[in-house]
Amino acid sequence: MSIPPPPFEPADFDERCETCHAPPGQLCQAWCDTGYTAEDARADAERHDAHRDAKPPAP
């Protein structure tokens, strides 16, 4: 059983990737397994779209 990675912290987006040295907020190299991946970007986009499409709470 694998342990899920810890959640991202705001400071994580201010640092280069430890493995491939990709700039902050950019996708890591294809061979890198430690940083921000295309899968992460897709998940972020889906969350953003879901939040945008959600109806505002009723008063």
C-alpha cells in the first residue's frame, strides 16, 4: 500500500523542481517523477472548471 503524497503548500510553487529543475509553476520534464506533471495540470484544470460551473450558494 502506498502513502499518498502530502498536499501542495503555497511555497511549493515558488521553488524549482528538486529533480529536473523545472521553473516554478511549470510542468516538469517528461522523465521526472517528483514534480508537477501533466496529470496534475489536468486535475487542476478539472477542479477549476468544476468550481467555475458550480452554482453560487442560495442566500
